[in-house]
Amino acid sequence: MHALTRKQIACLIALIALTMTSGCANWRQRYENLNVENENLKGRMGNLESDRNRLAARAAQDQRTIAELTRQIEELNRTPAQATGFEGFDVDFNAAAGTITVTLPNTILFTSGKATLKDTTNKSLDTILDVIKSQYSSRMIDVVGHTDSDPIKKSSWKDNWQLSTERALSVTRYLVDHGISAEQIRAAGCGSSRPIASNKTADGKAKNRRVEIVVNMRS
């Protein structure tokens, strides 16, 4: 093998030095990148902790509200309608589920087989609106339509599912048009799948034809 010339040795030394310098620069850049990523993760962790504390505080407040409603009903002998503020309506309070359900019979809302609100329903819905705005403005609201088990015969609806959904949507649109945030409310139709009375009697069928406005007390 030929011995390296001085020029070749000098070039080799320069190459090694360049490689070492480049390697240091790469490690320095990687360190800086990792440091930035670490700071970003710290910021995200701080935000997550803040969100967790906020949600925990909200959950604790929700539970206190539910406990107070329960106390009023069980210890002060107030009706669910009185305790929740929806006086004059058929109201069910479910502490375990954290829900307040206001039931409106279809007879005051709709003409038979129709999904357009009667003009006379405005007073009832306006009263419910006032209570929601004053006491439950931050709560999610579900509007759920129900029918009896009789098949659709003389209307344009495909079935009871469609009729119950359209009725729920009519009530939902009314509430939104009168000040309830669209992000705060949901609509659903259950058809005849959730009866509260027997569908074998006229009275039972009348009870099953209803719209429920459900206030969710848990976030």
C-alpha cells in the first residue's frame, strides 16, 4: 500500500473535523427540538389538568343541584313540578339519571296525524321556555316525540317513526326560534317503542301520544 501524502492526510483530517462539527450541530438541533416538544407537552398537560378540574367542579355542582331537588321533593313534600319550576305541567324528576322530563300530550300540541304546531300551544311552550332560560340555560335539552301503536293510515307519513320525529322537530324549531341555542338542544323520535300506558285502550293510547322535553342535569 502506498503511504498517504501530506496533502491526503490534511484532507482526511479536515473531513473528520467537518463530520464531527456536523454531528455536534445535529445533536444540538435535536436537543433544541426535544426541548420545544417538552415545553409543548407541559403546556398541554397544564390545559388538561385545568379542564379536568373544571369538569370535576361542574360535576360536583350538578350533583348538589340534583341533591337539592331530591330534598325538596322528599323532605319538603314538593311536587316535581314545583321543585323544578315547571308548575302546571306533568313533570318527572329522575335523580339517578339526572333528568327532568316535562311531558306534553299531543292534544295540546298537534291535530291528529299532523306535525305542525297548533297556535294555541304557544302559551305552554313559552312557559317552558321561560323556565329553561331562567333556571336551566346551560343544560342540554332533548325533545323526544312518541306515538301510540296504531299504524299510519290517513296521512302522508311513512310510519310512526317519521311522525314522532317530525313532531319533535316542530317543537325543537319552536324552542330554537324563541331563544334556545341550537347547540343546546337535540330532537329524537321514538315512534311507539316507548309506551307509558297500554295501547289496548283509548285512554292509554292518548297518554302514549306525547312529546317529552328532557332537561339533562348532568354535564
